[in-house]
Amino acid sequence: MNLDRYDHRILQQLQNNADLAVADLAEQIGLSTNACWRRIKRLEAAGIIRGRVALLSERALGLKLTVFVAVRTNEHNESWLQQFAGGIKDIPEVVEFYRMSGDTDYLLKVVARDIDDYDRVYKKLIAVAPMHDVSSSFAMERIKSSTALPLDHLLTAE
């Protein structure tokens, strides 16, 4: 899908504030309300805009611990992956889950209230499927966190 500068500006603004009224967004980027609305619908239909969510504060909700869990397995087959992925999907504290290259097979981001709460999650995690090694790294400080994707590369097409 070809995106122009208006699409770029719509995406940039919505990443910063998805609650913007279409009329306000249209005014900010220099389009009519109807033209802006049609572009948003086109971006949604193309799957570029996947949805709109409220971003919650982990700290305000008492989730003060962020843990990155590296998993290594000796099982590299589809049935093991289905069992593992299915079990991980049932653990709400796992907020991100990646299959990796290199020494780590899977990387999980877990949020928990504290060490005791993480231990409870860890016990659920290790019960999901057989694993060779599980290593937990505790985040000491969040230096950068963003849900906004870089979009400047879209402008080079114009």
C-alpha cells in the first residue's frame, strides 16, 4: 500500500493520541473530516492500524517488577512449540513472547507485583512444557519505552 504524507501524519498523530476526534485530527493535518475518516478506514482495512487501546501504567496498577525470561529447549519441533505457546498464552503476566535466533530459543517479558508474585508465575511457566534452561533477568530501570513505531521511512517514497 502506498502511503503519502497525509497517511504518515495520521499514523503519527494516532500513535500519540488515539482518542483524537476525527474532526480534530483532520484539522491538524490539513484534510476535511470526511477525507481523514476515509483514510483512517483505508489504513484499518489494510491492517496498518490494528486497533486502538488504552495504555495502562504498570506502576499505578502495582506491577512493579519487569522480568525478561530467556528459555532454551532441546525440543525443536512443532508439537512442543504448540504446547509451549498454548501454555504461555494462558499466563496473563507474560506480556510479550518471541521466538529468537542465537543462544536463546524464546524470550518472554513478564510483569509482576514483586519477587514472590514472579515466583508464582515462574512455577506456572516451567509447568507448561519441558525446557532445557530458564534464565530470568530483572529490569532495574526502564530507560525508554514506547508503543510508537518509527514512520520516517514512509516519507522516502514520495
